[in-house]
Amino acid sequence: MSVPPPSVVAMEERWSTEHVLSLAPDAPSRKAAGKLSSPAPWSGAGTDGSALWGECRGSGSTPYRTVVELTTPAYRCSCPSRKFPCKHALGLLLLWSGSPEAVPAGAEPADWAADWLKERQERTEQAAERRTAKAEAAAADPAAARRRAEKRSARVAAGAQELRLRLADRVRHGLADTGAGRPGWEEVAARMVDAQAPGLATKVRELDHTAQGDLLEEYAMLHLLATAYGRVDELPEALGATVRARVGFTTETAELLTGPTVRDRWQVLGVRDTPDERLTTRRLWLRGAKTGRPALLLAFGRPGQAPDLALPTGQVLEAELAFHPGARPLRAVLGTRYGAPQPSGDAVPAGVSPAEALAGYGAAVAEDPWTESWPTVLTGVIPVHDIDGWHLTDGRHTLRLHRAGLPEPALWRLAAVSGGRPVTLFGECGHRGFTPVTVWDEHGRPSGLTQ
Amino acid sequence: MTATRTEPAAQADAWEELRTTALLGTDRRPLPAPAGSPALVAAATAVDRTDPATALLELAALTAVRRRAGARPATGPSGGAAAAPADPRPELPVAAARRLTVLLEGRSGSAGGTLANLTELLPQWLATARARGLRPPAALVPALLDSARARSELRGDVVALAGPLGRWLAERNPDWRFVLRTATDAPGTGGAGDTGTAGDTGSPDTAGDPAAPGDEHRIWHEGLFAERVTHLTRLRRTDPAAGLDLLRGTWTTERAEDRLLFLDALQDGLSPADEPFLEAALGDRSKNVRATAAELLSTLPGSALATRMAERARAAVRLAGTGRALLVTPPAECDAAMQRDGVAPKSPTGRGERAWWFGEIVAATPLRTWTDDTGLTPARLLGLPVGDAGPDGKGAGQADGTWTDDLREGWARAAVRQHDADWARALLGPTPRPGRDGRTARTAGAPAKLLAVLPASERAAWTAAFIQAHGLGEAFQLLGACATPWTPPLSTAVVAALERAARSGTYPWSHSGVLGMTERALAPEAAPAVEALASDAAPDTAWAETFARLAGTLRFRAAMLAELDV
């Protein structure tokens, strides 16, 4: 059902260096891969459009055998590295993207490469079958499932009620009163985890790091969420789903994929990786060419490993997406893919003005009041840097640029691509400002701004 | 809250009321009365006020969502937005842009591995890309500028490559201020780093100054020291007389150490027109300024100082008898006039004072003096025996050879200062040949400096012959004086010498200096020969690894340079 069949469509367009380097798990891997990007260490390299393979001569006597399956992408290498993908896989991708003659197309995979690709396809099919079986098993005993759900709902409700009391208590004594003996929010967050409300826990934890000027707003939105959960069954179905998702209920991918899906040609608008000590979270934003719908895919990777989903910014993927339910559906999971990502016909996505962007965010808030920001393509804006920081202006209106962890070099790259001229910019438009993710240059080439 | 939105003052006040109440606590302060638009007042009135704290949170939620949903952008443009000037140069080919990304990524790298340190290859890439008149993609310009922040030797090429966009960015980001004080119109001035291919590309930013025409010299009067030196250097290259005028205007108010470096900047476009100024600088308070002025004057063959030096030289050296020998009478004292002309009275070397004064005089004397006076060629002059004139001036005093080295050394310094290829050639002597053991002992001065005076092809040929005769042991500085990439004959000579070194049982690390240079400078065409050496060397030895790495680097360089062909 959701198995991506290995594409037989030859990909004429090879990936950009930037995209290949974005697959690297860390900076040393990028550097090591750069050194393997020349034809010298490689032999027997080739591609059939959906996979790459080649043998890389290293310091040992036997060369390493490297295979990259491009659709997913997936990697396999005989080297002992624990990095994933390893420098050989990245080096092979760089070689393929930069020196087409060194990785000739239209070749038959070497035996060892073909074996692995076949094995991998079988494994993915089995995994999909297992997922289906699991979903069916869950459906098989609806009574037990309902009992479990009811039990959890009650615990979450108790947690939400406790949070309401805590918030009101603080407001009663005054936010300025940071007296001793008052439990920190970290402790309350732990209570929310116990109550199986991880969404509340995350928001509560952030309160310890919120500037005092913004505290009331954050308290109020959390109060609204906890209160809404208290009567979630009375809410319209879509809004109820939004409240459940924000509180921390999740829906299994397999379950989502059994529901309705949206097939479209999804243009990849941008990618942002957010690493912390335990997990790297990758956000991929898409927009349907036919439906115009925005979608957000999440992928995760352990330290030293790149998240398991990578799509080149600017390209188009024909696929089915299943959206998480909600008043303003955005987050989605990837179902069946129809072929590998292709270069987009019109490279620069259509966008809106700053005024329209903010109105669009307002419309999202009207449906889901907890919306912090909304994926937006701005067009015709000039990034401006002055003593107040960075702004985006179209000459008539100005949006503040919200850094949100964006590193300084990324902002200057944005300034360089613009050179003081209007550009098209994808990012998240919210009440704190606009956080850029991707900029398109004068030739319609996208540049990621998140690193 | 943010500057993103603008809202009516009444609404902002209502929010402030809520915040103040929350800050102090509902125990201490009553809930504010509902305010704002009728719809908001209606909704606020509907809020249950039994518990003031809960009611406050509900009112705040109502107001916060309303503010978010109704956010409006600030009107009007923010700040002045002058666009970067257009850059007419063609953009780098895709593969070359990718390569640049990789080279810039590698900038903090360490040596080792199967390839040379990428940071070592960056200068070559930059010089070549610049010479081809290409423009990097805008998105790479910030990383390019960053690469030159810590490596000032890259700045000339980086600033030229970054072009008008680089300057536009530098005007906005203080980290890149160096761009504004880097002169870009003399590529490859480093000598050893000279690629041989880089010439003035006529890129759009080579001329002129960022300042507006009205106050073109403002930077000279208000700028930082480095900016002022750059400004003076640029001006000297386009209009030497104007540069001199500028310097003369503020000369008396400059600090001694600044005067020294400004004087140095006059080397560009030095001409007899500068002589009166330099002649006056011989009376400067600072000893270093005086010495520099004297040195500059001595490179002006028609200058009064050069003439005075020639007179002293004629008094000190005489062609004896029938023109078969040179007799030396070193100066007996360093008089005030000599000191004013830059001769230090105390010898800073181990040599005696008279020999020191003598050497200074020869080094500052126009070399034409010797050939014109005697009618002999430099080679003939160098072949003459040199003796001490003795107390009676007849040449009986001292044994032959005492003054030979001093005279040759002085001539060598003069040849380097005056960029005299004929003399440099004669001083270097015939191309070295294997087995002849005259060696470098008879070559006066630093051969690498003399080589630098010769045309590139001659430098390479002489060095190749030297390496064939003497191996790599003493070749480091000579190789450094050769243009890169090395010519095929020089490359062949180096590869052959490496092969001999490998066979003789030495270790590669005893040649690490030469090897490092070889990775950067060997002609990429030599890759097959090096690969053959790698496969011939005993497997898993240091030499096998060294050759494999060298071959890999050569392939990398060949690929990276080929990508820049458009």
C-alpha cells in the first residue's frame, strides 16, 4: 500500500551539491565526502536512474562497495563507519551530481549492488505488510482499544485540569512574584508527562525560557488549550482533533494511511533540521501543484544519522499524502510515491505580499487559535538589515524577520542572494514575524537558509 | 509583542492593562473593565468572573487570539534599500560552484588522508577563477568572504571574485570591512604565490574607490591606517603624481611607523618625479624612514643618490693594469654624507666595518656603472680576480679572494633591487650540471631572490637543471620562486628527483616541505607519472602512500581547474 516502488523513470536531473551535502549527518562527513567527490578513488561507478553504485578505493586492500537508492534515498556501504550515510555514499552522490561522465547512466547494476537493491525492496514490502497487519490487529479488538483510549483520555483530562489550576494560581499571585517554594515549570512538565499529555509537557517546559513580556500570552494560550481539552467532546470534530493533537495525542502513520489521502504533485518548498542531544527533527514543507495545499512532513534521526527522509528543495514529487486530522490540517505523512522527485516546471513558486501573508496567518489562527506560524511563500520582498534587526519589505509593508534560531551566516546568505533586489522567499509567517527557510535566486535556484 | 503589527492604541492599552494585572496578581489588582471593539466587549462580558485569575487568563486568551488573527504589517519600507551594482561577469559553471562549496567547507580541515589539505588548494582555485573573469553564485559570496577574514593572503583574489556584491555586503557587515580596504588591482603580487596565469582581468571593481567622487580622498584623511595605505597604493597605480601629492600633504603630521609604510607604498609607480621628496626624506628623524628612502632612491638609476654612490664605488673599486683584475680600496670611514645616504656606520653583520660600508655602496650603485666604466659584460666582471689595492694602491697588500665575496654579494643585492636580469643571470652562473661540484658556494646572495628577477620560463629551466644536478635537498626556496603550476620540464625533474629519493631509502617526511609545495604546484599532467611511481613503490610503505596521495591531489587539481574552463 505505502511501499515506494523503485522508480523506473530515469532521473535526468542530478541533485545539487547543496542537496547532497544536506544529507550528511554532520560537518566532518561533509568534508570527508568532499575529498571523495573526484573520480580518482572510484571504479565501476554507474547509475540506472534510480540507484547509484561504485567501488571506492580507501587505505585498505579491498575497495568499499557503495550503493545509493535514490528514491527514498537509502544507502548501503561495506565500510565499517557508523555514520549514516557514510562519506563514501555522500562522495558517490557528489561525484554523480558534479561529474556526470564519471557515473555513466543507463548501466546495469553490478551484481552486489543488484542483490542489495532486491533485498531492500523485499524488506520494505514486508515492513509495509507488517504495518497493515498491525493496523488490522488494532481494528480487530475495538472494545479493548476503546477501553485503552478512555483510560488515557481520563488521565489527560486530569492533567489538563491540574495545569489550569497551576496557571490560575500563578496569575493570582502575580507573574512578577517568583518567590521561593514555588515549584518550577519543569516539575509541572513532568506531571504532564505522567498524565500522558506530552504536547502540554513541551509547552509547559518552554515557560521557564519565556521572556516575561511574553509570559501572559503563553499562559493564556496554554490555559485555552487545557480548557478546550476539558470539553473536547463538545467541540466540532475538526477542532477537537486539533486540540487532541496539540495536547499530545498522536495518530499512527499506518492508521492515517488507511484513511483518505491526497494525491498531487508536491513541490518541496524547504527543509529545516533542528538537532538536539537525542534527536534531529527534520521538517519538510510541501505544496500541492493541483490543490495548492501546504503540507508538513516530519522525519527524525538519531545523532550521527541523518533523518530518514530527504527530498530536494525545489523539486516535485508525485505522491499521496495523508493529513493528520484537525481544523487546519498541515502535518501529513507520505504514502505511495509515483516515481522519484523531478525538477519542477516553474521553479519559483507563486507567492504573496507581506500584507497578504499576515492575513493568511490570521485566517489560520481563526481556525486553529494555537497556530504559531503558517508556511508561506513571499514574493517581491527585499531583506533589509538595520539597527532594529532584519526586516522584509515590499516597499509598501514590512514584516519583521523572526530569527528563531536561524544562524547569522544564513541571514547574510539571504542578503547576498537578494543583493538589495526583490526575491521570492519561503518560510513561516507568524505573530512573531517571518522565519525564512528557502530563497530563490535570479535564476530560480533555491538556496536553503536554515544552516 | 512585536513590531510586525500595528494596532490601534486603545487595543494596545487594553492588552497592557491585562499584563499589568497579571504581573501584580489578581489578588492585588482588580480585573480591567472590558474595552475595545463592540464584538470584543461582548465576548469579554460573557467571560465568567467568579474566579478573577481564571477570568484574567480567559480575557488574555481572547485578546491574544484576536491580536494574532488581526495582525497587520507595519506600513512603509524599512530603511534605505540600495541594490548591489550589477556584475556583468558570467557566473561560474555549475561544477565549479560545487567545487568552491567543497573547498570552502574544507577550510578548517587538517592535513592527512588521501588528498592534500583542501585549504592549500583554495588559493590556486581563487586565482584561476579570478583570471577567467568569472563570478561566484551570490549565495556563496558570504562564505567566500569569510574564508579571507582569517587568511589575509587570500584577500586580493577573494575581494576581486566577490566583485560589487562583495563590496555591497561589506558595507553592511562589519565582519567583512577588510573588503573595503583591500586593493584588488595587482593579482599575484606575492611572487611565490604567482600563478603565472593571473593577469589583470579588468573586472569591474578593479579601479576606483568606493567613496563618491566629491570626497574621493576622504578615506585618506579620516580612514584607518590600513585603509589609508590601500588608498595610497591604489592611487599610485593609477596616478603616481597624485599619490605623491596626497602623501606630501600630510607627511609632516604622520607618525614615524606610518611614514615608513607609506614610503614603502611609493614603490608602486616609482619614478624620477619622486626623487625630490625622497631626497628630503633622507633627512627624516626616523632612521628606518631614512634607510627606506635611500633604498628607493638607489633603485632610481638616474638619481643623485645613485650618482653619489657610483662615485664612491668608483673610488673603492679599480680595474687594475691591463684589465685583468679588480682592486678594492674599501672606504676608510663612514662620513656624514654616507650616513645621510643610508649607510649605517655600525656593521650589523659579523663582517668588519669597512667591508660592511663597501658592501652597502656596491649594493646601492647602479649596475650600469660597472659595465659602462669598464666596457666589460657582467659575466666578464664576475670572472675577474679581485684583490686588495693595498696601502700603495698597487694590489700587493692582500691575497686574492678576500674581497671577492663582498663584491659579488653587493652586486647580487643590487641585481635584486634593480631587477636586472642580465646581472642576475650572470650571478647565478651557468645552468647547473650533474657532477660539477662548483655548487651554490660561488653563487652570491640568495639564488632564489636572483631567480625571481628572471622571466618565469628561465626560472623554471634553471631550477629544473639545479634539481637534476643536486636533488631536492636545497631546492625548496628555488621551487618557491618558480611560477605555478610548474612547467612540464620542471615537473618532470621534480618527479624524477622524488623517484631517486624514494629509491635511495630516505623517508618522505624528510622532504615534507618540497612535497607540500609539489602538491600545490606540480603540473597536473604529471599525474600518470606519479601514479606509476605509486604502483611501483613497495605496497604499504610511506612512499607508496605519499605518491598515491600526490596523484590523487593532482587529479583533484586537474578536475578543479578544468571545471573553470568556459
